[in-house]
Amino acid sequence: MRSAKDFFRPLAVGAPAPLTEIPARPSRAIHFFDPSNPKMAAKVPDMVGTVDVLLGNLEDAVKADNKAAAREGLVRIAKETDFGATQLWTRVNSLDSPWGLDDLTTLVTEIGDVLDVVMVPKVEGAEDIHYVDRLLAQLEAKAGLTRPVLVHAILETARGVANVEEICAASPRMQGISLGPADLAADRRMKTTRVGGGHPGYLVRQDPADGSAEAIESPSRAVYQQDLWHYTISRMVDACVMNGIYPYYGPFGDIADVVACEDQFRNAFLLGCVGAWSLHPKQVAIASRVFSPTADDVAHARRVVAAFEEMGGDGTGAVMLDGKMEDDASLKQCLVMVRLADQLAE
Ligand code: GLV
Ligand code: MG
């Protein structure tokens, strides 16, 4: 059976310890569409080839009255569209909802041959993944499918975060995990009403010049807004790397604020994520750009790799480049960058 692990290929140079790599099929932008919305559904064929992943959303943002229409719409679109190199994912309704079982049963039975990944919301522990895994196995067997459908969990409850390591390890079908900042904020009783992104109240302030009231109240004290999601993203990345699966930032709800969206996506990229959700076509371009390493970073990484190759060694030792020391560890960092660039270029 193919597993998520088949997306990985070993690093070649210097035979370092295995590192997580992005899927051979990139998933920088996961573009959400509502299959029950005729305008959005009509745009799907035109988006094929312009985005790494198209995701038919059946869960939140689809009205209860439209759940069946969304499921049927996705089946119709999947049957009528040639997705080429673009992956087809879905987000099903949660496992405790009245729709989750029908979503999985219908989609695997009808379009399991073209469905790459099922995103499961509000996953709280390994038991949720075990349930989906066994159900998928039955449905695949019944439908005569030879290619397993992979599973992606959304991390959006406090309990899910507490159990993220066991969730990542729960099945060889696990492809990755996305941060779900909106539901997570509500579940944690955070005091933000935004869908992802930062908050102007979450900040640190430069120390006052002295203890005087003037210095404390001085408007010139620098203020730095912080990333509300740093802890969860880092924890999620570690759990994913431990299990050889892929971490993603989720939604950025302020569609108009393309600048802050890019900042949030870049933070996630720098922390180890391989992609993010797109809720509007303009976020596709942002995610595709941000989750691809820059030409300068790749050029530098290739110089370091070449310098080690010139030493004719096994990746051990150290070289000086532009006055900076590069050693086994920086070689591994550079290999992550080079491998990512090579895979995206394929
Ligand atoms: C996504 O589903 C979220 O809750 O942020
Ligand atoms: Mg959610």
C-alpha cells in the first residue's frame, strides 16, 4: 500500500540523518472552493494547473442546508475535470457531525480514484485518525481502489494540540497537519476574533529609557507585534518532522490584507511549514511564492553544497565562505533548501 512516506526521498550528500522533505508533489497553496457555490465551482477547471492543490470544502462556511449539494457538487466536478498535476483534496465535516460519515462514504465510493487527500477537521487524538483509517480501508476495498486516500488533520482544539504527536503517528496514511487558528482560538478561549494572522494587542514594547513617567509614557518607545501562532506552529512542525509528514499554516481570513497574509505565511515557511490555505485566488500567488525558497537563498545553499563537494569529502569538516564558517550542520540546512528547490522545479 502506498503511504505518505512514499512522498519522501532520501538525502544523498554526506548521508546525514533523514530529514523531512516536501512532497514530491508540491502543496504550497491549498485553494479552498465551495462545491455548492455555482460561481466558485465554475472557476475550478480554469484553476487547474495554476495551483498545487484544489480543495472542495464541505465543512465550515458551507451552510447546513447546502451540505448535500456541496458533496454532490464535488462528486460532479471531480468526475468532469481532468486535474492533471493539480491535486484534488476535500475537507469533510467533523466526525461528530451529522454529515462526516456520508461525506467519507460518498466521496471514496464515487471519486476515490481521483481524490488525493481527505482533510479531517477538529481531530483531537489518535482515535479519530484510527476511525478514519479503518473506514477508508473498508470503502477502498469495496470500491476496488488500489491507491489509498491519504489523511490530513486540522489542529484546531486544545486537546488536538496536546495530542499532536500521537495524531501524526496514528496511520501511514497521514500526509500532514494544518493549523486551524480560528477554531483553535475559540477552543482555547483566546481573545481574538480574527481568522488567523496577528493581533495589534499581542506585542512587546521596548524598555523605557529610565523609570520616569515621561520615559514610560513616551510615544517613541518601539512596539513590536508578535506572532500569536508561534508556539503551535513550532510544536506542530516538530511532531510532523518526527513522523515524516508535512506541516501547513491554515487560513488567513483578512483577504484584503495581502501584506500581513504574506508575513504570516513567511513566518510559517521559515518555521518549517510547506504550505498554507488559500481562501481567495489572490492568496494562491502569495502562498506559491512564499513557500518556494528565494533564488538568492538557493544560490547560497548551492555554493555551500558545492564547496563541500569540492572538498571531496563525506560532508564532514568545515569551510569558510564569505567570512562565515559552514560545517556539517549548515550543509544539512543548505541541502533542505536545495532539495526543496529541485523538487519544486520538477
Ligand atoms: C480552520 O478551519 C480554522 O478553524 O482556522
Ligand atoms: Mg476550523
